[in-house]
Amino acid sequence: MTELAAVKAALKTQAVETPSWAYGNSGTRFKVFAQQGVPRTPQEKLEDAAQVHAFTGVAPTVALHIPWDKVEDYAALAKLAEERGVKLGAINSNTFQDDDYKLGSICHPDASVRRKALDHLLECVDIMDATGSQDLKLWFADGTNYPGQDDLRARQDRLSEGLSEVYDRLGDGQRMLLEYKFFEPAFYSTDVPDWGTAYAHCLKLGPKAQVVVDTGHHAPGTNIEFIVATLLREGKLGGFDFNSRFYADDDLMVGAADPFQLFRIMYEVIRGGGYTPDVAFMLDQCHNIEAKIPAIIRSVMNVQEATAKALLVDRDALAVAQREGDVLEANAVLMDAYNTDVRPLLAEVREEMGLDANPIAAYKRSGWAEKIVAERVGGEQAGWGA
Ligand code: AOS
Ligand code: ZN
Ligand code: ZN
């Protein structure tokens, strides 16, 4: 295989998971701008996700969020997904929207609230059994707002105890992906604030516990690719929640704010042997003012572009320059790959996959946007928190 053929082959195997919640209405705490044609049910979210996969060819799975995507029969939902051409992916838990969780969920000082949160997490594993999902994605809004509000160490003990119970419930082939976030909604202390804390818990739990890196969950200036390299070295990188941030947890389209950072991350993924199905490439985004399906298609394309550039890095030339201490040449090798216009290459890849070279234009021509506006009338539109 020529080098270019190998790059193309790698691009064809890419799998980016899209989040069910990105198809529904979302907004800021100031306003949710409702859009027409937005899904009213989890089933309709799957239909939209299937469109993204149909036009990109590399978005074969959809993450669910419980209870936002609550249905009576999860096995039937999985079957419907397959009929539409996609599969159900990670199950995202929700221990942040009940009044009971004001002081936290599995770190809460009251054992009865911890029990309630744990029962929800265990229910999520039951759902995984029914859907065939491999990953349970855990993000905890737990933390405190004021010094002295609670005992930081006791909260870690409760976290450890709760995670162990869920870990023990995982079946063969199931994993727990633990997400960290440096602040928000708690502002003084967060119980899983950084990769180190997540890593320490996952290490203690065992091989089925892995860290998930949400690109929007770091302080400005954090070198995320270093974290990626470190977690990969330790065999603890479970996946990504991709999105872009300018200020905080903005959840904008991945690759929009800082495509260079995305390239550097993808380079470390590839360099570290993480370009395998064991590292889940998920989107965690909200499209508040832009049309949702084309925004998700664009996001998938942005991940593909960063991946293509990272695959094009001349690693032999880079290794030589690094060994020789040739700072400028090493940097130039990396930048040459980053500055390559990979859009023609990706257009070829898509055509070879039997797809339109331009997924956004093809989606626009398909009439799907008009169809859902016409058909999805009545009922309540799904949305963030719905
Ligand atoms: C929250 O900030 C996290 O990014 C989670 O992944 C969350 O579950 C997701 O954003 C859905 O709200
Ligand atoms: Zn996330
Ligand atoms: Zn987030």
C-alpha cells in the first residue's frame, strides 16, 4: 500500500459518535431559541443521526442521554437505530437535574441521595445490556461552592465507593468512561476536576474504567495533547467528548475555535497508537443558533480534516529532526502537515466510499431539512433537559 493509500484507508475506518442531545433544542441559561423540525422523540433523533452518517459515512453511532432519551423498550430502540443505519453508542447518565442533587450526587453528604444517584447509574448499565452499548459515560456535576461547605476528602471517599459499586455491575465488554471538568456547576471545588483525579479513580477501579477527555473542560492554555499522550501511555484513554471552547464549557462545533489544537490532539492519538475502536471519538456539542444537522456534519468533517492532517505528518522526518535537535525543522515538519489542504483528499475518500464529495451540499439538496419542518409538527420538541 502506498503511504497515501494507507492514509485513505485509515480515514475510511474513522468512527465519530454523535450525541442525541445535539439534535434537540438547546441554549444558554438566558434563552433557548427553538428551531423548527427538531426531533420530538428519541426515535426522531436517531433519524437525524442517520442523516449525518448517510452523508459523512463516518458517524455510525449515536450516544444516548438518560433520562432525556427515556423509552419503554431500549432493545426496540436499538433495533430501530439499526433499521435506520446507525447503532446506539455510549449511555450518558444524568445525576444533575433533580432537586435532590443540589449538594451533589454520588458525593452527596446524605446516603439516601447517594443511593438514588447510584440506582440511576445501575439502571444505565441495565440499559446498556438492552442496547448493546459498550460505554457508560459518567460526568458528575458534584462539587462545592464555598470553602468549608463539605469535607473534600470525604467526598472523594464517597466517589470511590460509588464508582466501585457501578464498576462491579459492568458486564463483559462494558466500560466506564469517567469525564472530568475543572469547574461548573460547582465553583469552589469539583469532585472530578482534572485528568489526574479521574485517572487515580480509574486506576484503582481496574481495566474497565477509562478516562474521557472533553476538550472543553480545561482551563485556558492547558496542553490537552500532553494529557492525551500521558493517558495513552498509561492505557487509560477511553475517549473524547469533542467540542470547541472560547471561554468556558461553550460546547461549540469541534474544530471551530482552534483547529490547530484539534490537529495536535489527533497527532498524539495517532502517535500513541490510539487510533483504534478502543478510543471513542464522541461529539458533545450544542447548536444553539445554527442549523443542527449541518452543524453536526460540519463537526464530523472538522474531525476528519484534523485526522487527515495528523496522518500526513512525516513521522520519519520528524524523528530525525527531533533526534538531531533541529528545532526549526521538527516544527516545520509538523506545520507542513497541518498546513496541507486535505479537503481534496477527503473528497476523494468520500467518492471512493460512494458518497458525495461535499456532505453539506448533498444534505442541503436532499430535502431532509424541509421534510422535518413539514412533518414534525405538534408534540413537544426534544431539547436540553427535556
Ligand atoms: C458536562 O459539562 C459534560 O460535558 C457532559 O458530558 C454532559 O453530560 C453532556 O454535556 C450532556 O449535557
Ligand atoms: Zn462532555
Ligand atoms: Zn461539558
